[in-house]
Amino acid sequence: MTFTRALWVAILCALSSQTAIAGWTLYRFEGRDYVSLDDIAAFYGFPKPPPASAPVSAAPPAPGAPPAPPATPARSRASVATEFGLALRDIVDPSVKPIALDSGTMQLEVTPGLREARINGVKQWLAFPVHQDGTKILLSRIDLTAVIEPRLRPELIPGFQPVTTVVLDPGHGGHDNGAPSRYGYEKDFALDVALRARKLLEAQHYKVVMTRAADIFIPLEQRAAVANHLADSIFISIHFNSSSSNLDARGFEIFSMAPRGVPATNDALPRERDMRAEPGNASELQSGALAGSVYHSLLGQVPMEDRGLKYARFAVLRLCSVPAVLVECGFVSNNAESALIGTSIWREHVAEAIADGVESYKLLSERKQRPKVIADYRRTPAK
């Protein structure tokens, strides 16, 4: 039984003991199971969601007009986008508004038709778009088990191991420069942040192993193998982003291993390869928790655009059997961010935030202590 399946069973068992939400029901759409936002809110102690507006119906045909074509089953925005080669943002209905829930200790915001959610103050990309059926808002069952449950109650994730070793993986190196900027190459910025993080983590008594500590090229499979051969380790790959088509693109984002059967965030729908079990799926929930711990620390301490927690099947994530994440620490193609990235003071702040995120994850994995979220960091006086 996979962790995701086990977590779903645990949720159903918990539901059976809570009479307040005895009406929990599964819905079927596009071959997947969905659950209602009402049931999710009741289970996690959120106030009842406000009623969703029913989709606007088409106007009746004018007298003498030809008959309308037969109705076709409703499809998700993702399937429409895939068929017509559109980006999801190209078919957003501007009248659709986000639905925000707040229990006082947890926050959840979703928008019908979108894969973008917001959980505890940061953007979280879902596996599948939020579906609206009449006035009912539905989220896929896999998003409940793989995203919402572990983000809202990370202390209940099974299978945590102690954390004694941190593998830092500066991206690129050697002949592979990574993205260029007027201030230098991605490979050099990534190595600098990793070296600074190593110093901070070693001061906290972690064993730190670098996949590269100099300007050399290391194949991707060898990077993952370093972590796989170290007991009680986690893996953090450090990169910087770039966009040739959108020079305004900016901000942080972080990736963890996509669950089996779930599309990567940059894909609209699952592909055949997404159905394969990979080494990284063995620790996908722990990787998601590590991503959340590091990402909340980054956004909470370094003011940058929030591009979200995302799923991917990058080689270093797919091949790592230990908790693993890949951090994109800003855009070297953006003039303003590139200038920041080019300063040692800013890179030191990023390294500090990564180290703090590791410590937050360690406390979760070893003491079941809920990780700090963005609001906690912003309430804490600056160092």
C-alpha cells in the first residue's frame, strides 16, 4: 500500500468516527474521484464555505434561430486547454472568484476551474483543477490525500526518518553554465548559496555533503545517488530560474516529486510515463513536507514573488529515494531580481532561509512539531 493510499484510508477511518461529517461523499468526474469543499471544511474545522454561484446558463435561442447543437459533457479547463493548445490563463472566467476558508489556525483558498490554491498563506499547485458542479465545489481525491491533508496536518504524515545529513546540490557546473545574467552564471550563484548554507548547517551540527563544491560537472544520476547512499539524509538541489519569453517573470518556486498518476505542474494532464512508480515516489509525502518547510521559510524571510509549491519529475527528484526538493531561487533573466541575486548579502539571506527550513523539517520529522509557516517567520524579528 502506498503512502497516498494509506493516508486516504486513514482519512476515511477518521471520518467514520466524526458524526458531524457523516455525509462525506465521493463524486466522479473525468474518471477521477472528487470530494466536496463542504466536507473538507467540516473535516478540518473550517467554517462552512459560502454558497458558490451556479454557472450562467446559455440564453434560449431566438425565435426562428437554428436549433442548438446537442449538449456535450462538461469538461475541465485543463482538457479544453490541452485540446486547443491554450494556456489555462487564456480561458479563465473573470467572474469566478476564489473561495477562502480560515479556521484561525489554518487557511485554505481555492478557485473553481484553477489548479492554483493557497494553503496557509502560500501558493500550492494542485494535481487537477477545482471542479464546480452546479453550486457544489469539488476537489480531486488525490489532491485531498497528497496535498491538502499533508499541508494542513504534516505531523500526521507517516514514515518520517531522522535527519542527520543534508545533501546540498548546486545545479549545473563545469561546462554547464546554467542560465546567464549580466552578473554571472547560474552555476556560480547556486554554488555560492550552497556553500553558505553548508556553513550554517554545519554550525547546527548537521553533516553536510555537497554533490559538488567546485566548478565541475556532475551527471544528474550521480547527484541523486549521493543522497541514496547516506542514511537519514535529505536532498536539496539549488537553482536559479530564467525566461527568454517573459522578462517580467520573477519569484521563488520549489518542486517536489509528483505522485504516481499526477501530472507535473507544467503539464495539463497525466502522461503514460506518469503512471510509472519511480524511486522518488517512495518518499513523495516527506518530500512535499520538506518543500513546504523550506518554501515557507524562504518566503517568510526573503520578500519575493510566490510562484508556488509545485510537482515535477526532474531526474534529481525522480531518482532520489530520500526526501528531495529542487529550489528555484529567483530569475536571473529579470533585471531587478538579477541585481539582487548578484549581491552576496542577498544570497546569504537565501542560504539562511534554506537552513531554517531544514531545521523546521527536522523538528517535524523527529518530534512531530508542526513546521513554521510564512506568518510565523514574518512575526519573528529579523536576525
